[in-house]
Amino acid sequence: MSDSISRRSLLTGAAKVGAGTLIVSTPSRMFGQDVKPITVGFIYAATRNDYGWNQAHAVAARRIAALPGVKLVEQERVPETVQVERVMESMIQIDGAKVLFPTSFGFWPFIQKIAPKYPDVLFVHAGGLWKEGDAKNTIGYRGYMEEPHYLCGIAAGMMSKTGKLGFIGSKPLYFIFNNCNGFVMGARSARQDATCQVVITGDWDNPVKEAETVNALVDQGVDIIVANVDSPKVAVETAERRGIMSCGYHTDLSALAPNGFLTGAEWNWAKGGDFVKAWQTGAPYPNLYRGGFRQEMVALSPFGKAVPQKVQQAVLAARQGFLDDTLKLYKGPLKDNKGNQVLAAGQEISNTDNAFKLNVKWLVEGAIGSTGLQ
Amino acid sequence: MGPPEAHAPSPAHATQSWRLTTQRLPTDSLESLLLSLAALAVAAILFGGFVALQGYDPLAVYQTLYLGGFGTRFSIENTLTQATPLLLTALCTLIPARVGLLVIGGEGAVVLGGLAAVLASVALAGAPASIGTILTISAGALAGGFWIAAAGALKHMRGVNETISTLLMNYIAVALMNHLISGPIRDFSQTLKAQSWSIPNAFMIGNIRGWSVHWGLVIGLTFCVLVHLVLRHTTLGFSFDILGGNRRAAQMAGLPIGRLMLLACFLGGGAAGIAGAVEIVAVHGAASESLVVGLGYTGILVAFLARQNALAVLLVALLLGGISASGGLLQRRFDMPHAVTIVLQGLIFICVLASNASTGRWRRSSR
């Protein structure tokens, strides 16, 4: 019980920090203006304080709620079934919500089903699935998490004693492969002989398997892991218990591993606040928004206490590279882990080349394991 | 779980009680009604105390419950939609209870009914829409019916406790569905979620004109009324009651015990199977984990709260449908955890079970 209380207080704490930074960065002309009040609804598939995907959205919800004129309503544990349609309609009809954030990936088809019925409501979905022909009052947005994974990789490469890292992925999907590649390339940019064991569990959420995988990896000499699952809590805690280091995913996980936490790849879903403002004022908005650090869609967790100044500086320098667009994630010469050449020397892929990233079905050199695809 | 015979007369005057069943009906109904209302009131007070302890205003909470369940047209539609499958899954516990069996296998029958509906509809693709829909739903009814009848057969022939067997069969049904939808009948174009092939669009049943409530509601209502008529006003229903009241008396009266048991189980399972099939043809269009959301288990609660009376099921299903419809609003307005409505359902269930124990006591003492 005390665990859940501390989690909740952590969540609000994180939100306060977030809100604080946001107020500082909000243009001062926003204040003093009369803004139209607007109700914003967030719908989660699991609990808000899961130390994962849902918490990342809940943190964003609190930042968005701090915007002028915004009232927040939230509902959690809504299954990816027709149930979510009812919850969306209930928020619209009973709470008067004008912007909805149904946050689970599987909510998308239901959003498309009811969006045409409510043209005065904006539906914002974390997934980047919008395509021509979809409802105009819907938005898909998503971050290039491979960029913060690259930064985690740098920290891991510099900190590892054995040079053996571990990556636990959920589903064999393109963004998991991109994140894995980012992590491995970052590590090898700092330490050329670094390798990374890759395990795909096949489930979004399978804590038992995740814990077993971490234990197996530790037994093989891996000393830093990152877990790309819905809630990396169990993986990070297991790593801490086994005395190895870890990186976070989705949201700030530093509290779970006071000794071994390095840093983590975080979403910045609070960027959705821009869409809320646009809807409030009638300004134009994009239907599809993807980006990395430069587009403010991703962020880096605070460094753990184990990370020395030198490592922090190297990581932050690379982040600046992404911000300035001087650092490209995929650049030649680059081989996959089967020895095939992916990019020739001098070849570069733009950090916003979505078509390229969608087609990543391979793991880079240094990754040990397979994608699990045929 | 309460004893299935709880509503039946005590063995001492069992032999003559079946003769009196119809004559004593009004008093029985009044007593049942009063006890049910008392149980609800106690549950409401307990729940009020519970939320007050959590620091919420109980009156405001009840107001929100009302708003979310019945306060607006949207709420009512939402409630009716939530209540629809409960009408049918309640019958899965209710009908066997009349012959003295405590069946809790509604969940499994819903799943199998849904699976059978998908398989039948895919096989029937191209058939005229109305015939296709009817056969699809019938397939669901047959699957659910045989599933629960199997538990009845085990009970009759081998003496296997039907409560345990139907409970365990729920897990088998869900495992069977998970196996089928993750391989043999999986729609591989759906990458994010394991689900079966979709049924032909022509077989889907839409909403009732002018309402956002699907036709399953009418099916559920019709069944409850039909079952009520059969149980109350036919010799079959009377035979069920005799068997449920006293098995030996039924035997002495020359009733076909085995057949009655199997039939009751088949009818109950069939109703839950229809619930599953309706979920497919009216809501999901394909079988997936979406079928396993506790419809069968909530049905048990409805049956008990309705004291195994098919007409009372209508009201109780509405009440519980309203509670689940307003669960989200409670969360949103008070920042209450999701589990709060489950606490309310649980309190109602416990109070109803407790009140069952006092059935007949009031009558005896007032004599």
C-alpha cells in the first residue's frame, strides 16, 4: 500500500516539475489573454501509475492541465474494445470534453469510428497512424525514441565493465528494432567492442518473462539492460536487485533503481498541449506529427547518481547533436548483424526519414539475437 | 457461493410444498421483493460508509452514479447496452438453479457461443442476411447449450459437482478461444491484437432505430419473458421446481430427473451462448479477448439478486448495467479508482447472499 502511495506522490511530483518547467517556457503573452475554457479527456488502457506507457501519458496530462483554461478528466483501465467508444462518448456528452487523448495504441480504430460523429471534438492519439482518408479531426503523434535510446547507449557503453549489454523488446515491430539499433549504435560509438543481447518477449506486458530474461542476461555477464515493454518496472527492479545497471523507457524510472539507474528514454506527450491550444483558438494543426528531440517529442530522464560528469557531458553533447540536426542516427558505413551492408560509407539517413525507419526489420552489427521475424 | 437450494423450502415440509407452490406465490414474491430491497439498502449504506471513509461525499457519489447510469439519454442507452448481455448470462445460472444446480459457467458459454457464431457465420458467408444472422446466433446457442449440458451430464451420470466443473470449464473455454484466435482461425491482417476472422458484414445486426442500443436488447428481453412464462406457467417449469425443491420427491413423482437436469443446463447454457453470439454479431464482428470481460460472472450476480426470477432479472440487469455504465464517471468526477464499482457490486452480492439465509424466517415467525 505504501508503495502505491509513494508512486502516486511521485507522479504528482513529476507533474509539478513538468508544470513548472512549462510555465517558465510558456510565452508570457499567453497570460492576461482570455482563453476559452476547454475540457480535455485522457483515457488509459491500464493504471496511470504503471511506471510505463500510461504513466508517461498521465504526466503529460498534468502538464496539459496546467495550460490556461484547460480542465482535465481522466479514466483508466479502459479495455481496447468497443468499451472505449462509450467512454469517449460519455466524456463528450456528459463531461463536455472537446479534446480527447485516448492513449492506447489499440484505441485507434474506435477513434476513427466515432470521430466523424463529433466534428467539434479533436481526437489525439499516440501512435502516428493517421493516413489520408482518416477523419480530419483526428491527430496521430509519436516520438522517435531511437534518439534517446542512442543517448542511453552512449551512457551504457561508457559505464559498462563487461561490454555486454541487454535489450528486452516486447513485440517484433519496427519501432522496437529502431530503439534497439539506437541503443547499440550509441553504445558502440562510445565503446567499439560493445555487444548487446536482444530478447523479444512477444508480449506488451509479461512481467514474469521480463524478470526471467533479466536474470538470464545477468548470468551471461550483461551488466546494463534496457527494457522496451509496456511497464519496464519489473525489469529495472530486477536489474537493481541483481546489482547491475539499467536505463529507463517511457517515463522517469530513476526512483526504481537508486543505485544502478543511468538515464532513460522518455516520451514528451505533453507536446499534445500544442494541439489543445490550436483547437481552443481555431489555429491550424497537423494530422500527423512525428519527431525526435528537435521536434520536442522525446526527452531524456535525469541522470542517476552513478553517472559521472564525463559521461553526462558526452550524452548531453550527443543530444545537442540531435537538437541541431548535426548528428544522424543512421549513417554509413553500417552493417546489420548478419553482415549485410545497410548503408555505404558516406550515406546518411535523415533523422525524420519516416519511410526508412518504418522499414527497419534488421538489427545493427553488435546486436546478438534476431528480430524474430521470418 | 450460496447454497443453490437456498430459495427452496426446507426438507421438513418439502414433500407437500410443491403442491402449494403456486398458491403461496404472492406471499413468496412479496417476501423476496422486500428482502431484495432490504439487501440493496444495506449494501447502499455500507457502500456509502465505505466511500465516506475514503473521504468522498456519499450523496454526491450516488448522484453521480445516477447521472452516469440513468441521468441523460446517453446514460440510459449506455446502461441498456451494458445490461443486454447480462439479461442472457443471468439465465445461465437462473434456469439450472430451478432444478437445484449451481452453475457458474456463463463466462465459458459466452466465449464458446461467440466462437461458434464466428465459425458458423464464416461457413455461411454468402447466405441471405437474415437467415445467416439467425443461424449464426443459433450456432452460438447450441455451442453454449451443449457446453453447460456437458456439466449437467457429468453431474447426473458421475456425480461431479456442477459448480466446480462449470467454473473450471470457463478456463478451458477461454484457453480454447486463445488457442484458436492465435493460430487456426486468426486474422493475420490484424497485427496488434490476436483476433479471429471477421464475420460477413451482412450478418451484423445494427442498432434499434433512433437509439444507439443494438437489437440484442430485444433478444434478451424476449428470452427473459419467455423463460419466465415457461418456468411459471408450464408443466416443464413446474417439474423443474419439483426437482429443485426435492430430488427424491421428484423421483417418486416419476419425473425424468436426468432429462430435466440436462434440459435445464442446455437452456441456461444456450442463453449464455446467445449472449456471446450477440456480442459478435452486434458489437465486435470477430472473436477476441473482448469476449472475456466478466459478462458470465456478472450474470451470476444478476441471477442471485433476482432470486432466480426471470422477470426480476430485467430490473436487476438494468441496475447493474447502470452501475457499470456510471463507473467511468465516478472515476472522472472523484478520481476514484476503477475498483470502486466492483466494491459496490461485491457488497450487493454479499448482502443478497446474506439475506437469502433469512428467507422464510420472517414468514415462520409471523405465523
